[in-house]
Amino acid sequence: MKIPDAQFRWYAAFHDEGHHPHIHMVCYSADGKSGFLTKQGIADIKSMLAKEIFQQDLVAIYQRQTQRRDELTKDVGEIMARLVNEMQYGYLPPPVESSVDEVVNELEKDPRIAAAYDLWYREREEVLRTYKDDLHQCDPLVRQREFKTDQKYRGRGSGAAG
């Protein structure tokens, strides 16, 4: 507040009103000459005090936000999986199938999708090693038959269970 420590004076009152606890605070310079606050300075002080006073409440809110985000991600994932399972990919007209392939190619560029696919493929390789030693290189996601639910692609696997 641009007030020298020796001149700084303050008074405060705390009101615990249940749903709205708050303080009233008066700060001033003893010499009446120094110190000033901008609107941003006042906002910064309020923010600092609120973070300090309500730290435990904020932690609980952040935890609930994380939980809600995780639930939403799970729910959206389940809905997307159901929609994908309902699609008859192999029976789409070729131009539509090509568009779907382009979307899948773009999705695979996302680091999270690529990492998830890599983890899935490593598990698949463990199963395949049970049947044979010479494994071919990992197909791009768009060519991975395991993610296509229609009969057009079923039964045309690489000769091993996946």
C-alpha cells in the first residue's frame, strides 16, 4: 500500500455469518501523507486474504472439480464407445468411410490417444507372443481391425486372437 512500516496502522473486524464470513478492514498511514491503493491493489489484497482464509474450502472444491471431470470423461467415453459399437463401419458408403478414416487419423495424432493405443497394442503383443514369435509392425489405429465392430472385418485377423 506504499506505506512505510513505521507509519502503517490497521483495524479489522471479522463477521462470521455462516454462509458469508467476511472482514472489514481499515488501513491508513499514521502521518496521513503516505500510501495509496489502486483498484487492482485492493483486488490483489482481497484475493490474497481469500486464498489464505479459505484454503481448506478451496482444496475441497478442487477435489470435487477433479472428481466431476473424471466422471464426465468416463461418461463421455462410455457414450462414445456405445456409439462406435453401434456404427456399421464396413457398410458405410466409401466416401463416408474415408471421412471416418481421416477423423481417426487425426485423433491418433493426439498424444493421449497415441499413448492409450500404444498401451493397448503392448498388451495385444503379449497375447500374440503366445501364438507366434515373428510379430509384424503395429498398424495405424485406422487399420486396426480390433476397433471395427462390423462383420466385414471380423474373421480377417492376422491369424491370432486379439
